[in-house]
Amino acid sequence: MRKYLLVAIFILAAVLRLYKLGTVPPSLYWDEASLGYNAYSIFKTGQDEHQKAMPLISFAAYGDYKPPGYIYAAVPGIAVFGLNEFTVRFPSALFGFLTVVLTYFLAKRIFGTGPFFKFKKTEIDVPLVATFLLAISPWHLQFSRAAFEANLGLFFSTLGIYLFFRFAAGKPFWIVLSLISFLAGMYTFTGQRLFVPFILAILFLQFWRKVLKSWRYTAAALVIFGVIFYPLYVFSTQTIEGRLRFDEVTIFKNLEPINKSIADRRLDGFTFWANMMHNRRFYVSREYVSHYLDAFNPKFLLTTGDVNPRLSIQSVGELYYFEAVFVIFGIYFLIKNKQKYRWFLLAWLLVSPLGPATARETPHALRMVHILPTFQIIAAFGFLSFFEISRFKKLLLAISAIIVFVSLSYYLFMYYVHYPQIYAGEWQYGYKQAVQAVSKLYPDADQVIVTNTLGRPYIYFLLFGNVDPQKYWQSADVVKDKFFFLNVLGFGKYKFVDNVESVPVHGKVIYVTTTVPAGGKIIKVIKDPDGKVVFYISKNNAY
């Protein structure tokens, strides 16, 4: 019976990640489109959209230099089923499902025969409950249903942790595979580069005796890790392109704390004591601590989630309320019962925000997704430990089942019904419809002028137009701005501009704009699911 229950949980996890994957969220946002088209370009030509052959460190894309992991993971699906929303998102759904499966085996390694209860002769233990909680997690579902590199990075770091536990169980060679898995995460999502050093330090401290005992395998693993990591390290620290993203988001480039320090020192006359008390390092440290604590903000965790609607549906927190309650119980019982790996779990939980806290935007669910599945594992332990000491077990089980059912039902209703309507614009809804409308008119047009108002239009005309990369390269007009971002000004008959009225026109012209240009005759109006106008497709008098 137990194995059937586990299979049922796995099926639930798969359904929740695959159902309407191509249509909810309602469109591909910029980064998804970029990942998809670059994967398509690799499949068709072996080169990325900028004609670089098989990049191993990064894909230039918009000039944000994306890690290569997700793009290569998307190639097989695109090769077999074509370039569309489903195939672009499928790697995230697949690896999200695999993370749920992996959570079961990791929790089993951590707790063994820990607390459990029998329900109709079936043992319900921590691995089962933790796996179920991750299967229905709003945090994990959000990132499993769109092309988020972080979701693949989460799988690889979780796999790295699991393999390290296998190593500690007397399988010395597994440490090599563990470190390779961590490297895969670092080559898939930039956030892993700030997480992996911390989690490896914790693992080495937790299993230091095993590490010393198997020092030959450990040394070999570290050498392999160093060799593979070195090119990424050079790119990330010694090139402008590699540092671009970090410099853009980090608080350490923010002048506000420094200006505040100077102002306070001036107020106190720049005395010796003033210089000590108002040292800029104290101000930066205070800001960092504030950003770290944001990760545990109740509003973020329980009520609205991440402020970015692409990272949260806004009506449900990153955790369910019941989940948070049992996380508190779990922490208490981990310490009270002196569970063997209690400090490892708590350390994993606490170090996860250390890297994301360096960014200006906190809390940030995407950059901190590697904190999963600690919440679910700890909550499962808390629930079962509380259940063990409860005098009203049947009542607790019934109430818990009702609360879980209501919470999940509400989340799914909001996600599938309200969310696609309210936040369609956050997913750049309307581009696909615009491309489809323009494609029918393209053969007869002399120019197609598209506004940049909604950002990065070129990638949608490439992706939804299934434009052959080699044809694109023949006419692509690409420039690099002062911030090193790459902007496509046009290709073929397309012109992508900020001011539509300023473009010299000739012959038959099609416009894709957010307002109708002077003299334009409307052909089609593209509206979002909420009825708001996204684009006007119009033509000039010569058409």
C-alpha cells in the first residue's frame, strides 16, 4: 500500500507541473523566449543567436550572459516536438518533478525510520509527507511551470546534497558525483554560485570524519571540481560580461549607505569618534543584515509571496499557513529530540539567504529557491512529531486533511483562474497573437515597424515565427549599448523602435504599436484575457 501512495504522490506532482503547461502562465516572458530560441538555434545550427558555436560558459542572449544549462536541456524537447511554449517550459517541469522524487530519497537518508504513524496499515513517515508537501508547494510549483533556470539549479544542488549523503554512508566515489552535480547547478543558474560554497562547507563539517577517511576520493573530487569550475570563475570575476549582472543587482554598488555615512559624519563634525561610529562598513553591514532577514518576512512567506507577479501569484505566500506552523514545530522537535542531522537542516535553511541578501531586491523567491525542500522536510518532521504526542490523533488527522485540501484548492483556483487574467501582462501576453497576425500580412508588406514599449519584441518574432537562425543572421542589425546589453534594431522587414513616428517609411507598412500611429488604419486589436488592449495592428495608406 505504501508504494502505491508514493506513486500517487509522484503522479500528483507530475500532473500539477504538466497540466496546461503551455498556456498557464499565459505567455512566455522575455527570458523564457530567449532560452527557447537559443535552444532552437543550437538545435538547428550548433550556434547561439549571435553565431557563437556551442557556448559552454554563457549565452550572450540580451547581453545578460545566461548560463548554458537550461538551454541545452531544452534542445531535445524542441528537436522532437518543435519550438513552442510547452517545449520551452518542459525542462523546468521535468526537473521540478525529479526534485520531488529526489526529496523522498533525501528525506529517507536524513530520517531513516524516524517518526511515523500507521494509516490503514500503511506507514506515513517524514519522506512521504515531505514529498507530498513539495509536490503541492506554491513556491516550487511557480518555478516548475515556467522556464526558470533556478529550478534546474535547485535540482542539481539537491542531488549534490543527496549524493554527499550517499558518500557519507560508505560510498566514497559518490563525492565525485556530488561535486559534479553542484557544478552542474552553477553552470545552470547564477544564484547557485553563491549557494554552493556555503552548502559544501556545511556538508564537509557535517561529515568531516568521512571526508578525512576517504581523503583520496575527496582530493580527486576537489581537483575535478577546480578544473571544471575554473573557466566559470575566470568569466565571473575577470570579465566585464561576467560581472555585469552582479554589479547591476548588488547592494555593494549602492551609494546610499556611503552617502548616509558621510552625512552622519558631517553632522558630527568628522571627529575621530564620528568616523568610527558612522563607518560606512557598519551601514553596508546593516543593510545586508536587513536584506538577509527579509527572507523570513511573514508577508513574503505566508500572505503574498514575492512582490514580482512572475514569481508569485500574489494571493498566496511561498508557504501554506499550515506548512509554516509545522516548520516551527519541526525546528522545536529537531532540537528537543536531538535528531542526528538537525544542525545540517537548520544550517541549510539559514545559509540559503546569504547569497541573495547581497542583492538590492529582497526577499527574492527565485534567487532563494535553493532553500527548498528544507521547509517541507522540517514541516513533515514537525507534523509527525506533534502527531506522536497528540492525544486526539484521529481529530488532528481529519482537521489536517481538510486544511490541506482547502489550501490546495484555493491555490489552484487562484493560479489557474484568476492569475492568468490579472497578471497576463507580466508574462508579455499579446506578442504571440501579434506575431500570428503579422505573419499573414508579412509577404505583402515592405516594412513592419514594431514598438519597443513592451520590451524585447525581436525575440518573439524570431520564436513564434520559427525564423531559421541562418536567415536571421543574414539581415540582423544588432548593437551593444553602453551597459553592454545587446539590442536588436531589426531583421528582414522588421524594425524595432522606441518612437514609431520617427521611422522613415516606404511602401506598404504594418505597425505593431500600443497606440495607433498617425494615419494608421487598424487591422486587428490584440487584447489580454482581462480585456485590456495590448497591441494595435495597423497599416498605412499605401498598403
